[in-house]
Amino acid sequence: MNEKLNMQDLIDLLTYKYNIPKKNVELFVKEFFDLVVYALENDKYLKIKGFGTFKLIDVDSRESINVNTGERFIIEGHSKISFTPDVSLKKSINKPFAHFETAILNDNIQFDNVENADVSEEVVSLHDDDNVCPSNEPCPSNEPIEESHKQDSFSQEDGNSFDAEVADFYLGKDSVAPEKHEHIKTLSVEEIIAQEIKKADLEYGKKYKSKQESGLSVNVKTRRAFICSVTFIAIAFLSYVLYIFLNGDSNNRLSKNDLDSTLIAGSVKIPIDSGTIHNDTVHFDPTNKQSIVLNNKDDSIMKINTPPLETVDGTAAEFNKLDKYTISGTLTDYKLNEGETLTKLALKFYGTKALWPYIVKHNRSIISDPDNVPYGVIIKIPKLTEK
Amino acid sequence: MNNKDFTSELSKRLGCTMKDTSELVSFLINEMSEQLQNNNQISLQGFGSFEVKKKTERISVNPTNKQRMLVPPKLVLTYRPSNLLKDKFK
């Protein structure tokens, strides 16, 4: 490795390897390289199979400047030797790095996308401001149609001032919500979640606006209180549904990612269901909505925080701690009660949730799926000693 | 001069058969490439030196579609002619 071989070393190696008289090899190697030079002199070109190509390349004369004196001088045209290794030799030399491949970089594009998303969000918020200002024509013109569509009882108030109209519109939507509930119950759980999120989204928009509509009448304020209560109920219902959804699912190992995808998939339907609503009032951008959806979902997950999710989340980090302790016998036997999880056991016996994998490790025969341990099972709690 | 011319010329000079010469050439080349693969440098007096160099990875940009490519690192065989030879062909 990293040795410098000269011609003599090469000759020695060849004689040793192929059992050829040293004299012959010496003569051969010397003749070989002499001939390379000779061939270059005569043909300016020499190709040796399995090794490469030697070429004489003409270099044009060019002007240069002496660095020390600053004088201009001309470098005479000359020829230089170039060597291009054979493809087979090239490949065998590059063997250690052969598995690398040229990759296309998309960083730039991704970065642009992120920037755009931020900008669009800002634009959306600006739009919201515009909407509140009465000079915005499309809102008043569109809303009556929308409202009469949604709820007839509120169509009487169409003639009110613009501000009141906006408020009515919110209320109208909210009173529509319970109706929708009944319809939805027959639908799939995902759709319910989607609806809930949609409501939450709309309310988010409302809150945002209501800040700017501080000059509204007391009537509107009471409505706002009503809206808040509905929001709370909606969120509570959403978390309950999610909890049922997660627990009832036989496959409890539903990862957060799966959840994300279902939620997002559900939320995609929103613009179709009530696209007009969004267009009229809040000017929701799909990207913006998704960000809100994400926030919402995080909240709900925080609230529910079922043990299976927790274990899935923390697995990677917690396995790092696995190296610190060794199992030295059984501390005690423990019957798993209802509502208890391995993480809770770890917290109870070791003071930290992070050590639950040791319990799994110690109970390989009993626990087949650490995310789904049935109640009433007797688990051996391992005794841990620090390494 | 191609490979065939080269071996025939070499055999003439050595006074061996073509077959023996080509065998010897392949031995030499195999040995050299093996040594080079082991990261050894071969320097031959009056001829030049062969060395394997590592080229680091780099980002190249396609001028037509501005696509950026990450070109992986690679090992390249380089030949540096000796000054004697350089001057000879100047």
C-alpha cells in the first residue's frame, strides 16, 4: 500500500510470480518501455491492449507573462505525452468506488417550493384582510347565493350590512354542521375526521376574522361565543372519533404516517365538498389548509396519545438506550391490568418509559407484538444492572 | 501503432515468438494493474510514473437544462512522463 515501485521491483515481482529467468524479464521490461518511446517517436500513437493509449498531443504556441519581471514571452508550440487508460483498467482501478452513481440534485427545486408555500400563506392572510373590507365586491355577490343554498332561514338577513352578512354566514355554516353530522355518521370514519377538520379550519378562519371585526354588534359577540362552543364540541368529538378509530382498529400499530396520509386524503375532499365556502370567505389555499390540517392533527394526537402511538414514536430514540443496561435475572412477576402498557410498567419499575424494550426483550416468549399486549398476561419484569 | 504492431516489433527485438511476447506483455500489464489497484505507485526511470489518484466528488451543472448533478468520487490512473521524455518530445 502506497509504496513506490521502481523498475527493479517490477522485474523482481514478475520473476517471482511467473518463474521466468530474471535476465529475460529484465530485458523484456526494458525493451517494452523503450519500444513505447520508440513507437511514440515514429507514430505519435500507441495502443496497448488492456493497458491504455499513449498519444503525442501538439500544443499550440501561446503568450504568457513572466511572473517576476512582468515581461511578455511566447511559449513555443510543442507536443506532450498523454496517456488514457483502457476501459477495463479504468474500471478495475475504480473498483472501490464503483458502487457510486451520479445523482441528480433536486435541492434547488425543493427549496423553491418551500419558499413559494410561505409566500402563498402570506398572500392568503392578505386576502383575508381584503375580504373584511367592504370594498371587496365578490364576497357580497357570492355569499347570498351560497347562504340560500345552505340555509333558507338565514336568507332573510341577506339585506343586512356587509359585516353582519359575514357573521351570518359563519353562523349559517355552523348550524349546517349538525345536519351534516347525521349524514356523515353513515360515512366512513375518515370522512368524519375530514369533516371535523374542515369545520375546525373554517372556525380558524372565523377567529382570525373576528379579531378584525371588533367593531361588530353585541349580537355578533354572542354568536361568537356560540361558535367557540361549537368549536370545542367539534374538537372533542374529533378526538373521541380518533380514539375509537385507533383502538377499534385491530391493527393497532397504525403509525403516525399512516394517520397523516388518511387525514390528508380526507382533507383533500374538503374543497370538493364545500369548495364554494372556501372560495367565498377565506380564500383557502390548498397548501395553507394542509398546514392547518397538520396543526389540528397534531393537537388531536397529543390529546389521544394512545400507548401504541407512543411506542411507535419513541422506538428509534429509545433503542439507543438499550446498550446501557444488561438483564440480570427477574425482579418480579407482574400481571398486566387493564389500561396498563409496557411503557407504563417501565415508568413504574424503572422510573423511565425509555426502558420498556427490556421488558419486551425479557418476555420474548410471552409478548409477540410489543404494541399489542393483551390484559391479564403475566409479565416478568427484568432486573436491570448498568453496564 | 496498434497492439499487434507493438507485439510483433517487440518480438523482433527480443528474438522471441509472437505468442511468448504477447504472453509476457499481458503478464507485465496484469502485474502493473494489480500493483496500481493496491494503491502503489510505479515510477520507471527515464519513462515516467503511473499513479492512482482520487478525484473528489463534485457538482456539475448541465448547461442546457441547468440540472445539477452530483458526480461521485473516483479513482483515476494518471501517467506523468519523466522530464527526460518530456524534453525529448518538446
